[in-house]
Amino acid sequence: MNSTEKLNTSAVMADEAKVIAEDDDGLEGEEEEHASEIEVPFDPTKIDIIVKPMSIGSLEDRLDNSELDLTPDFQRQANLWDIKRKSRLIESILLRIPLPSFYFSENLDGVYAVVDGLQRLCTIFHFKNEVLLNKVTGTALASFKLEGLEYIRELEGLTFKDLDRKFQRRIAELEITANIIRANTPAAVKFNVFARLNQGGMPLKAQEIRNAIFPGEWRNQLQRLAKNNKFIEATDHRVRTNRQQDMELVLRYVALWLLNEPYSRLANQTLDEFLNDTVEKKLFHWNSNEWKQAERAFYHAIDAVLRVRGDHAFRKSVSGRHKSPINRGLFEAELIVFGSLDEDTLARAETQKSKIEELFLNELNGNTTFSRSLLYGTGYSEKSNARIKGWKNIITEAVHA
């Protein structure tokens, strides 16, 4: 048994014994050193939120004039409630029970995007004016009849048009408390406000918040890269797309690629701070030519990784063994390192696949700094720098062996 086989038997099997599992994103789970909170420093004195009462009628008017956005990129799934749950909300309104506050984010044109309260608003508009709701959300909902009421059972089975005028007025004239995050609120502040508002239920992912704060062409371009077959096939169709997980993975690479050699991030920088800064100061202003350059680099990097790592690209596993889940840190580090190799070095690395696998396993099992950079607090700059340095050392040793 040669050295590589011994490593495969001991190190890899020991690693497999840990049963590395995929998380809800289709990627290898991570253990965050600071829980999983979104952390972006900001000046709290710059929070600009106003509170004012708004009637459902005024919100409906905004909706009809494209001044209320029910389908911003961070809230793609409207109308998730079933009819019974929707009916209970309508019943509460008819009973004059106050609703919890709603939160909106204002843009420079005065358009409101729903931050918190999307399902409640969709329920109200579905009951009161499903034609308008269908028009603005691209759905085909039929008007719903009240179902499963607890107290006003005489209204069971009725639609909005069937209600007595007094009940129709209670809905149309309902006043809600609207908390509006003003347009002049800095992006870093909005990012934190969004995160704090979404602690319960299904919290927004960082990428969903990022998409909401920085609207623009960069989102379409990033999505285009994420939907390309080259990326999808290289990741075995494993990366989820419902919460923009694929977009964030691509963004992590693009942001690092923009740093250029040695691809070293600033000290003590969180992932969200790094990605937000990249979007706001760079991608937000890119033209089509700059996106074409990024696209070429991205596809070249994927091809380069596959030439050497094959089916185990972006994974903490090697040929001949069960494939472990895709690791976020390996995804960005391998793309950056292999993608930056000149053709001669890449060709040499391709002939040294076995040696590279051996060295990779050595790093995973013998280099604590490298292994921890793939599992704990992986978004921090120090961990990113350690991963890239580790892979550079592996390639250098292998091609000069």
C-alpha cells in the first residue's frame, strides 16, 4: 500500500466517519464561531425610520400605481398562507383587532418595498382586490371565500363583495402602523435593520437582504452566472436557488477575484461587510465589458478546477471515495487559486493529481489553521486568506515535486 492509499484509508475514512452533512442550502454545514448573526458595523445615529398610520385604501392606491412593491428580490414568495389562515386574519380585522406593525423600505423614488408583513398584506389584497394582486404579482389567484372562522361564523363562505357595506368599510378603512425605513438611510444601516426585523419565522438570508438594499443590473448579471450550466454541473446541481444561495456563492468568488494577487482580504473583515462593500463600491457601477471579463474568469476558473479536482471539486474528499458536500470555503479558494495559474503550471498540476490529493489530505488532517478555515467562522477574512494560502502551498509543492 503506497502513501496515498494509506492516507485515503486513515485520514479520509476518519473524515467520513464524522458524517459530513449538507445544510438547507445544499452545501456542507458550517459551525460559526459567532453563531450565525449578520454582522456589519454601522453608525446607529444614521438610522432614519419614520412611523405613520396608513390606511389599506392608501396602500391599495400605491399598489395600483406601482408605488408599493410586494415582490422585491428578497421576498419572492408572496401568498404563502392557506385560505384558513388568511380567513382568520380577515376575521381579526372585522373584529377590529389591531394588527402588528408593518415595515417598508423606501427608495429614492418614494416606492415602498415590504420588509415585514408581506403575507398579511397579500392576504388583505387577495380578499379585497384579487384582480389587482394578480396583476402586480403575476399570479392567478381566484377570489377566496372565508373559511374556518371562529367568531363571526355567519360570514362563513362569503367573499369581499358578499359582505355588508359596514364590513367592507372596516377592511378598506383599516389603519395600520407603518414603519418606513427612509431612502437616505445608509446601506450598512439598512442591512442591520433588515436583519434585526427578520429574527422570527423565516429570517432573510444575507444575500436576500443585499439584493433588496442594492437594486440594479448587478443582480441580473450575478443570477445569469449562477444559472449557467457550467456552474450548475460543476456543483452537481446541489446548490439551492430558492433563497439566492447560488448567487451568494458566485458573488464570493467575484469579490475575491476583484482583489487580484495575492487575493488577501482586509483584517477582521466579516463576509457580509466584504460582499456589501464589493457590491456597493464596485459591481453596482460595472458596465457590460466588466461583466464579460468576470464571466470569462469565472468559467475559466471552473474549468481549471475540474481539470485537477474532477468530481471532487470544492469538496473535502478525493478520488476513489464518497463525495462529501460542497464546501463554501473550498469553492471560492479553489476557483481563485486554480483560476490564477498560468497554462504551464495548470498542465503540470493536472499531471500531479495524485500528489495534490495527498497534499490536500495532509492539510486537512495535519494543518489546524487550514482545516478550521473550512469549518469555523469561514466568512472572516483571516479564514479566507488561510484557505487561499493553503491551496497555493499545495500547488507549489506538487508542481515542483
